[in-house]
Amino acid sequence: MSEWIAIGAMGLVAVGIPVGMMLASALLRPSVPEQGKSATYESGEVPTGTARVQFNIQYYMVALLFVVFDIETVLIFPWTVIYRSALEQGASLGTILTPMLVFIGVLVIGLVWAWRNGAVKWVKSPQASRRKTERQDA
Amino acid sequence: MNLQTVLPDTISGLLGLEGIVGDVVGGLIGAFLIANIMLITTALAGPWAKRKITAAFGDRIAVNRLGPFGLLVIIPDAVRLLSKELIVPEGVDRPAWDIAPIVIPFSALLGFAVIPMGNGIQLADPETGLAFAFAAASIASLGLVMTGYASNNKYSLIGALRAVAANIAYEIPLIVTAASVVIFTGSLQMSEIVAVQAEPLVTVAGVTIPTWFAFVNPFAFVLFMIANLAEVGRNPFDIPEAPTEIVAGYQTEYSSVYFVLIYLGEFIHIFLGGAIAATLFLGGPAGPFLPGFVWFTIKIWAFFLFTQWARSAVPRLRVDQFLEIGWKGMLVLSFANLVLTAIIVGVIA
Amino acid sequence: MVPPQYYLLLSAAVFCIGLFGILTRRNALLFLMSVELMLNAANINLVAFSLYWGNVTGQTFSLFTMALAAAEVAVGIGIILVLYRNFDGVDVTKATTMRW
Amino acid sequence: MTPLQTLPEWMATAPAIVLALTGLLLLLVDTIDPDTSNNGVLAGLATLGSLSAGGIAAWFLISGTGMESTGGAISLYGDAIVVDGVSLFFALIFTSVTAMVTVASYDYLADHRHQGEFYSLVLFAATGMTLMAMSNSLATVFVSLELASLPSYALVAYLKKNRGSVEAGLKYFLIGALSSAVFAFGISLVFAVTGSLVLPEVAANLANADQLVGVLGLGVLMIAGGFAYKTASVPFHFWAPEAYEGAPAPVSAFLSSASKAAGFAVAFRVFTVAFPLDTVTALGGGSVDWSLLFAVLAVVTMTLGNFAAATQENVKRMLAYSSIGHAGYALIGLAAITVDGGAANGNVLGASMAHLLVYGFMNTGAFLFIAMVEKWGLGKTFEDYNGIAAKAPIAATAMTVFMFSLAGLPPFGGFVSKYALFYSAIESGFWWLAAVGAVNSALSLFYYSRVVKAMWIEEPSQPIEISSQPTGLYVAVVFAAVGTVLLLPGFQPVIETAQTVAAALF
Amino acid sequence: MIIEALIAVTFLAALVTFVVPDRYAGKAAFALSLVPVLGSLLMWQQFDATGNALLGGNIAFETDVVWLQLGQYDLHWMVGVDGISLPLIVLTTILTTLAIVSAWTPISERQSQFFGLMLLMEANLLGVFTALDFFVWFVFWEAVLVPMYFLIGVWGGPRRKYAAIKFFVYTNVASLVMFIGFISLVFGLGDSITSLRLPEIAQALQAGQLSGFAGLSAGALASVAFIAMFFGFAVKVPVAPLHTWLPDAHVEAPTPVSVMLAGVLLKMGTYALLRFNFTMLPETARAFALPIALLAVASVIYGALLALAQQDLKRIVAYSSVSSMGYVILGLIAYTTYGVGGATFQMVAHGLISGLMFMAVGVIYNTTHTRMVTDMSGIADRMPVTAGIFVAGAFGYMGLPLMAGFAAEFFIFKGAFESTVMEAMPLFTGAAMFGIVIVAGYLLFAMQRTLFGPFRFDGEYEITEAPFHDVAPLAVLLLLTIVLGVSPGIFFTMIQEAVNPILQLGGAF
């Protein structure tokens, strides 16, 4: 258990240092509030609208893909850990390798599908694609 | 399996403490020690090394007034940054805005808890060390989202989302490549990974080359370095900050010590990336003649130099190119690497 | 060694927090988070008793649980997204075109 | 012919494998041409896949794969998967429902985008269901349950611009997520008590539960809750009317038939194998009498479903409630199990399975008829159905068959399966359950016959136009109707198989 | 196999008719329905059964194969014919054909569906009368309802929806009650039977194998089952307080459907009463003789009185059916050769005569578009043939000698007077005979008002003689009535053959 105690200690220290720095800074720094200072920065212009805006859907698509593949790595890691020792203990290559190949194969099909359906295509502006088709037609 | 005594045990042994008290005290002291090593490293890298390197690329001189090579600039810089006024912009989401600068260095420092730095400088050596290191490093994404969301600034939001998109796009290649190394080691324990690499691979002309995985599987090493570069957000993958596009990305609205902390976190992250790369591929603290800790320091500084070189020498990618390389290139290659490694290992074994 | 009852208590507490969240929140995203909490309560049990019984079944299963939780969130957020588009919000009580 | 003497053992899971491969193949087809509107290829592939999976399941069933005649159940992957008669029987139900749904979707989806996704989701859900029926470990139960559920959530919300569909998807998902969390927690509690997830081992380790019988009871209760959700039984039933009403009709058909059957498949196995009644009622620290629990649930579910159905004006919603009622009937299969039941236990469980098979045909058909009406754009309420028979006599005849069969009127399969079910319940000594079921059946005739009356007898308030003759829907509906009728004379092999394979569980 | 062939052919005929275009459906249905008629006549010709099918007699055309092995009791596909069922089969086939012909005129829309349903109903009716396994019998029994429901609901009069639902609900509730009653009997028999074949059950009951079930003693169980089954069948018959669906159904149903309803469907009830209650539980029946006889007499008198009060010709005939079926019950409870035999004979006779009456009313209605007695008089002037046959049929109803009705009622009364089931039986018989007087009264009254006297018609329709295909079925029915009246032995011999074993059992107690 001691290793986790040490890691916990590291966690404490890792929080403590930034907080300590903040405190030190709070003692040192001046405070001169002024209207103009606290405006959000928009390249010197007066800020327009809120920053809580709707965002490109592609960020969400990518996040979804991440969830899928990240989870895949969760399931791959245990396999990689035992892979060699299982082989050394006499498990046949087929029994130890095939399931993971199938597993990855399924995900590859998923990736290819997502790829073809534009899940990882960043620019999906209708205008751009229209221009593209026009070019092809011309 | 503990190949060597970890730092807290050494400390508690020195102090003559036992049981849970020893664990706690040893752990705290050890953690403080390691954190300070990293702080010093970063202090060296941030205000000084970075300037010098960048200047060298531009054939300039940069800091040279205080101390040898201007090294002592660190001290006035630290004082300067800490004593700046903290400007809180309008409409920020205060708790998140305040916590984010803590989260980012926290994540990087936490990752160092399991890194073996040589000469017994390793805070903890859990069986799941590698997974822990990655997990700890990923917490940074949370901090990034907090900065972007809380700042109430469009640049920040774009920067944060880009940062997260970048992190998640390259995290999978990173981890999958690491998995291909785990196939060789059969363990996630950091000390075990290092130990496996100590065995001799081949002897050429009397020089014994160890089984560093950078030699065993150079392809994986290259992949890992590229992904790592993206993870730490340096050129050509520095779209989250992209100064010419979105000012400073997620840190646009941060100033004073908050800015320092985020900056610090980023630098520790670079070193953490280097540390993981060194552990996985370069035999950790191993090396001839010099003590382990020195070798380790050299290796992580080498990675730092690599990032700084990339920063100055390589142009930035567009965001769409960046993500397409991640999803369509790196991901596929890393899986190919994993499968091929598994097959080759299986056939040979 | 921590007695197993404590793990049960902990997981029960986490589970109840999740349940409480589900019962009191109308935001679909908070609902999802509460469900995650409940699943993690199950994971606590699984991992703790995996240790207690000395087999890895529980730990392995908790990996699956995590994977499934993530998949569930992925699908769930997709549905919440279309909910947002159709009902202009993520309040689960807003979507009542049909009789409940 | 014993295929598994010539085939490797893992081939016993062939029905699930074929379904999964078909789903992947559909994705590949969609990958090759993402913008395709060639619905025929997709629907054809999906149908072909489910039919061949069903064919394999039937072949295995006939040749006795996994049954005592060929050496008993086939355990695979460290006992996580077991292929026996029960799983194959249920696989047959799932695949036949899937085939009908995919054929019907050919027309239903004609004007929609993302068809490839639709079919592959259906196929993946079917894979999950088939795996549910094969699960022999609480881990595989949970994983396959989610594999069946996750595509279903997306399928319900498939019409993403339709508020009803989205709302249905949301509610289905929310309750589903909640119940799967409850289910997982239940599993973790059972694991805490027994230290294993493999069903027979759970049963063997139940003796350890003496100290923690309360925890075990809670775990069993929560697991039952998870099944109640999947089978749309009380108390996790209230998603069903919303989800079935809002979802695209083929999806409603799929969920209310196959998904429900899958819930029963896994409930039957988990409760009979992992928590044998004779063991759990004789624990040192107390007793966990789930049979009583299910008896109460069965009565409440069927009564609630039928009474609620009787008050509906919307046909789809009425069917949704009626499907809750049918869940109540099928629950008799678990409720009527007794400690010293012997052969009667297998009989009542088998009868419940046979009822689910027949139900698969008649209920799928009924929902597909609604799909047809939706396709015609005629409306949703009983009044909107007025006079359909004059315009579409064949479809209306089929619907009449479904309605009467669901009500349990004699000339159709539903009668004989209900008879078998109630009879077996009486045989087990639960004559009051059978009586409640019979009374409910009689009540159900009221609202089922309203549909028939509307179609044949009532005059439409304004002349109805039937613009198209959707071939796929017609094929599926007529197939279901013929199946419903033929299951009356052909019930013997069904019930015999069901009871034989069910008996192997005890 | 002839029974299977008969049923299958009828089913096929129904299917074919469904897809025949509307214009030809009537003719096609007629042509196709001749096949079962010939089949049933062939069966009659080759009939070789002796004794009662349920009581160990030799069953004609028997098939017995296992259909469903479910739990303790196998379900068999068992069909066969004895002296009780054969006349009803012949009646069914002939009456269906005639009803189809009589439907040519009144049914003007969705013909193929109408005629298809008629044939479908015929197939199921044949199943009811031939089935000797309870389960098969029940399937057909319920299956009859479905076409009937549609026939009333789709082609009926203004209140057809109400009538159809009422019919459906009444008969289904009745079936359920009956089913429960019978099944409780089966469970009471426990292990002494291995299947639900009626002969096996009947013989087990006779052998005294009944034991208690669900807390009831054997005797109580028999009583409960008897009451439940009696209730179930009495609705179908219908017996007096349970008859209220009948007038509605008859009035709303189109004439050919009324013909089938009165002619055959009501006989299902009495047939089942005979087969189940009075054959299987004779001692219980005897114990309940008083209430049953009371009900029978009440049906006779009450039905007749209600008929007397009607203005609608069809209602008159409908209520008179209630009255006539009362005789059947009376005959059954008498437990004498002539009583039970006569009751069976009455089923056939009443089938023919009530069919005739309904058809005649229908023919008149086709022309006048009204059935109200007050709306017309002197129809005989314009429609002499129809009127003649109507009068003849009415006389048959009243029990005019040389008509089937006379023979039947004579047998019943003779049997009832001889009955020994209880002291007061002659009293009841006398009371029931009084019903005949009322019947005569209301029929004569109605005929006199409508057919005779100076011609008067309030409607706007031209009153002319009905077309040949309307009148021909009437004539055939009249002919059959007379043939059966002149030589009742055609059926009565075989009926007696089948009935006597029942009475012998009765004597054993």
C-alpha cells in the first residue's frame, strides 16, 4: 500500500505547490482595478456577444471516436501485459492472438466507416462541397 | 516486484520511521523532493533555456546579463511574474477559472510520481505504473477545458477545444504505441520496464547494445515521439496556442501567477513526456559511465531540446490537417504497429 | 486490510448519491453523470471484492463496465444532442409531446 | 446429424457470429458507398444475414446441438458463454423477428438517410440479444445486454428530426441507463457475496451468503430490476409506451418482440442457473424467494398493461401497453417455478418460451402493420383506422389475425401458446396465476377488437387514400400472419422443443 | 379422412372465394359449397357408426392422431361422427349452401369477403360438430365467432356495431366460463386421463374417476363444472335470461347470416350441452333437473310472449327461436329416448324451419325493404309463392303434422311426459306445451296482418314476386322439412342409436 500513500503524498504536494505560489503572489502583487483592464481580449476591439457559443459539431464527433478507441485501449492493455507470458506458458498463437485481431478488426471497420462517412473530416462546409461538385460538373 | 527500494522507503529508513507514519512522512518528503527537482528543471528550461534556444535558431543572443550565460535571469523573472497584477476579466466562471491553473501542473507533477529517475529516485512503483502515468498526464485536458470554458473569451474557448481535440486525437496513438512496448515487457510496472531494457540485445565490436526499445522497435519510437510532440502541443502541432491565429489559446486571459502556473504545467508536461519516452524506449536512467540520475536528466533534456527544435524549425499544421493526420495517419499506423509487433513477437517466441 | 463491509458502505453511498442525482436533476447531462456515479459504485464493489475473494474476475469485469459506461455516454450524448436540437434545451422534463 | 462432431466447438455460437458479421458487412457496404440510396441491397443483406443465422439456429436445434442427446450444453470461453437448447431457441425468435423487421424496413426507410446504419444497428442489437441468450456469466450478461441496448437507443431516436422519436429515444435511454446501472450494482453485490460471476459457480457459492443474505437479496432484487426494464415489466415498464409510440414502427416491433424476449432469455437462465430456488430459499440467513417476487410482478404487470391498454386512443400506444401485458404473461414462466417442481418447472418455462416465440410473430406483425399505416400517412388513433379493410383487405386480414391471436382467440397461435402457458402454470400449482392471466386475456379482447372493429366495420370520416403498396411491408406482415396461423397446427414441435430445452436448465 | 377432406375443402373454398372478384363471388361460393354438401351426403350414405361417440360407441370416419404433447394431457386431432353429429353436419352444409344462394340479392358490396366468411364459418362449424378432442373442438368453437362477428358487423343493419360487439362479448365471456368449468373437470380427473379426448374424459367420468380439485370435493366440482358449462352453452343456445344478444344480432344481421345464426349456430349450444353436460355429468344433470326444466319452460314461454309483442317480423322469428330452443332443453333434461332423441331431432328440424322463416322474411324484406308488420298487408297478392312458402314454414313452426317440427316436438313431449327425472316433469311439459299455443297465436297473427287481407304497402318500392334464386332455397328448405316430417326415421334412427347409451348411463345411477 505504501506506494499509493506516496502517490497520495505527491498529489498533496502537487496541489500544495501551485497553491503556495498563488498565496505568495497574492502577498506580492498590487491590485489596481480599472474598467478597461477587465474587458475580455478580442484583439483590441470591444468584445461582442458571449463566448458561450455553439461549436463545430466535428469536435463532438472526434470526442465520440475518442471514447470508442480509448476504451479499446483499456481492453487492449491487459492483453498486451499477458501476451508474452501466455505464449511462454504454451498457449498457441492462434488462441492468444486471434481474439485481439478480431477485436481490432471490428474497430478498424468502425473507423473506416466513420472515415468514409466524414466523422473525421474537419471541414464540412456545405459551401465548400457545393463548389467542389460544381467544379466536377464543369 | 520491487527491483529497487523506492525513495520514500529510503527516506523513512534514514529517518528510522516505520509503519504508516514512515510511509506518510517518507512519501511527503520524497514527493517534495521530486517536485522540487522538476521545479528547478522547469525554471531552468522556461525562462532561460527556451529563450536561448529560440535565439540561437534566430542567430540572436538572448539573455546574457545576469550570471553565467544569463542563467540568473531565472530569479528576477520569477519575482517579476509572481508580483504582477492579477487581472480578472469580466464574466469569468470564477471557481473553474481559479482551479484550472492548479490542475494543469498538478497533473504533470502527479505523473512524475511513478517515473524512475535513477539512483533510487522514484517515489512509487505500483504495478500499474505506466497506466498511471498516462492517466495522470491526461488530467491536464480537464484543466485545459476549464481554462477555455471559464475565461469567457472566444480565443480561449477555441484554444481549449483545439487542445482537447489534439490531446484526444494523439493520445490513442500514444497509448497504443506504448501498448506495443508492453508486449515486450509483459508488465506495466515502471521499474520492470526499465529492468527489461537492461538486458543486452546484441554486441557489436565489443560494445553491448542494450534492449532499449528504441532499438528493438524504432518504428514505435518514432510514432511515440510524434504523438508525444502533439500531446505537449509543440510545433508542428501547436494549434491550441497558435499565436498568429488565436492569440495565446486557452491562456489568453490569464496573467500573473495563474499564467505562470499554466506555463509551468506545460513545461513539466514536456518533461513528463520525455520521461515516459525515456522510460519506455531509452532504458530509463540506464547508461554507461555516468550515474543513472544524470543519464535520466540528459534524456529528458534531450526531449526538451527536440521539442524546442521542432518549435523553431517546423511550420505549424492547419487544424484540419492536424486532426486528419491524427485520426487517419497516426491511429492507423499505431494499430498497425501494435498488430505487427504482436505477430512478430508471437512468431519469434 | 480494510474490512469488506466498508467497501459495501462506500459503494452504497456512492450509489445513493447517484440515485439522488437522478431523482432530483432535470438536466439530461447531470442525469448521465449520476448514472456514471452509480456504475462506479458497482465498480468499487467489484474491485474491492475481487481483492477480497482473491480472483481477478471482478477487476476484469469492472474494465468492461467502464467500457460500457463510456459507450453508453457516447450514445447518450448523441441523443441529448438531438434532444437539444428538437426541444431547445437539455431539460428532460421539457420533452413531453406524449403523455407520460 | 450432429454438426458439432464435425465442426469446432466455438462454431456453436454461429448464429451470433453470423449476425455480427452481417452487421459489419453492412457497415462495409455503407463504407463503400456512404451516400447510397440503394435500400434493396442493405435490406436484402440484413434479411439474408438474419435468416441464415436463424437457419443455423434451427439446424442446431434440430440436430440437438448443446442438448443432452449430443452431450449436453457447450460451454465456451471459460464458461462465459453456453450454447444449449434455450439459447438456440431464443436465437430463433430473435432472428425471425429481425428478418421480418429488416424486410419491412425496406419500405419504411425508403425516404430516410443513414439506412446502412439503421440495418447494422438492428443486426448488432440482434447479436447482443443472441449473446444474451447464450450468456452463462453475469459479465457476459451485462455486456450483451448493453450490446443489445445501445443500438436500440439509437434506433428509437432514429428519426432525429421527429420530436416524438427523439423524446422516445431520450426516455428509453434514460431509463435504460438507470436500469443498467442498477443492474450492474446488483451484479456487483452478487459478486461480493459469491465471489464469482459465472452462473453455476454463483449457485455453488451461494452457501457463503449466510452472513450477507441481505446483500444477496438486494443484489437479486436489483438484477430482477434490470430484467424488468428489458422486458418492460413493472416496475421498470414506463418507458415502454413512450418508446414504442415514438420510435419508428419497425423499431417498436423489434423492441417489443425481440428485445423483450431477450430479456426473458437471460432472466430465465440467470434465475434458474445462478439462483436455484431450492438453494436461495434455504439459505442460512434467510430466504430470497424470487419466485414470489415474479409472481407478484407478473400479476401486476399483466393487469396494469391490460387496463392501461384499454384506455388508449392511439393504436401504437395501445399495442405498447398490451406488450407490457404480455410481459406479464411471460413472467409466469418464472413465477410458477417451485422448489420441488421437477418436470413442471421445465414445462412452465418452456411454455413461456413458446409463448414468446408466437408473440414474436404476432406482435411484430402488428407493429409492422402500424408501420404500414404510418407509411400511408393515415394517422394514429383508432378512428384513423376506420375503413382500412375496404382499401387494403390483405393487410387488414393480417392485422385481424394478429389482434385476435394476441387476445388469445382460438384459431391462432396465440391461443394455443397461452393455453400451454396457463396450463403449465396450473400444473405447477399456480392456478390463481393462470386464472388472473385468463381473466386478463378476456379483458384484452376488448381493446384488440377495437382495432378490428375500426378496420372492418367503422366508416371512415373522410375517404381514405392509400397511395402505395409497400412490397417489403406486405411481405413481412403476411409472413408474420401466416406464421401466427401456422403456429396453431404446428405448435407441437415448438412446445416440445421449448420444454425439452427448458428442462435442461434445472 | 373424409372429415379432414371436408373441412379442408371448405377452408380452401373460403380462400378461393376471398380472391374471386366481387361479381362472381356469389356464384363461385355456391358452386364451391356444393362440394361439402356432396361430401356430407356421402358421409351419410357411408355412415356406419353405432352407439354414442363419447361412450365407447363405434365412431364413423374416426381419425385420432396426437397433435400436441403438453404436460400431462396430450392434445389429439380427433374427429369422428356419430348419430348425433351427422344430422347436424348435413344440416350445416345444406343450410350454408342455401344461405349463400339467398345472399345473392341482399349482399351488394364486398361480396367476395362476405361469401368467403360464410364458407369459413361453415368450415369451422363442421369442425365443431366433428371434433372429438376438447381442444380441437374449442378451437373451432371459438373460430366460428370470428366470421360471425364480421358478418354481422360489416354487412349488418344500422345498429350492427352494437349487435356485433354484444354478440362477440356475450359468447366469448360464455366460452371463457365454460372453458374454466371444463378444465376444472379435467384437473379433477387428474391422472385417470391422458388426453383431452372427449370420449376418454366421458368414460373416465362414468367410471367415477373424478376427484376433488382446488378445495372442492368431487361432487361439488362436478356441480361447479356443470354450472359453468351450462352457463357457457346456455348463452349460445340461448336460454331465457341469457338471450338478450340474440334479437339484436338477428335483427341487425343480414338475412343469410340470420339463417346461419338461427339454423346452425344456436345448435352449437344445444349440441354442446348434450355432448358435455348431459353425457358427461348425467347424475349432476339429474340433480339439477328442476332448475333446468324451469329454465327450459321459462325460455319457451318467455320467448313466445316476447315474440307476441314484436312488430318486426325478424324479431318475431328470433324470439320464437328462443322458444323453440327451450323445447330442446326440455327434451334433453327429460333423459328418455324420445326426449333426448327428440331434442336432437329438433335441432335439425328447427335449423331447417327457422332457416326457412328467416329466409322468407328476408325475401319479403328484399322487396319491401321493411320488416314491420304494421307497414304492410296483403303481400300474398303480389308475392304468392313466397307467401305460400312462408305460411307453410310457419305451420311447420307451429308443429303441423307431417312437418319436421311436429315430429320433433312430438318426440320431445312424449319423452318429457315419460321422464322420470323428477316428479313434476309432466307439469313442466304441460306448461311448455302451452307455448305452442302462443307460437300459433303470434305466427298466425303476424301472417294475417302481413300476408293476407287487402294489399297495402307504405313504402315506395314495387312489390313483385321475388326472383327464382331467392325463392328456390325456400322451396328446398320446405321440401326438406316435409321430407323429414314424413319420415323422421331418416335421422331419428341414428339419433336414437347414439342417444340410448346416454340414457343407459343415466339409469345406472
